[in-house]
Amino acid sequence: MTITIEVFDLHALNLLRELEQLKVIRFVPQIEIDAEQPMLKQKEFKAISLDTQGFKFNRDEANER
């Protein structure tokens, strides 16, 4: 049986490592798991559009910063 977990605490990770030393569980590299599961295509953020209507740029105020 394969289970994927997220470890949030160092104590939990140490406990898992102790269980591995006792041959109760086994860590498998993530590469092997990825080969079994198809990769989901991530959405890419490529462009942004801002409405600048009514925006006034004050060069003197910007230069003060």
C-alpha cells in the first residue's frame, strides 16, 4: 500500500525515520511515484490587464519616494 503524507513537524519526521529503521515502513523516492501518476498540466499566468482610467501620475510625488 502506498500513502503520501505531508510532515509538518520535525518530531513526526524523526518518528517516521525510526519506523523505517525498524523495517516497518519504507521511504520511496518521489521520482518513482511520479512515474505511476500522470502529470497534471499547471495553468500558467502569462498576462495582466489593469484599468488605468482615472489614474493620474504625479512625477514630482513619485520622485520624492
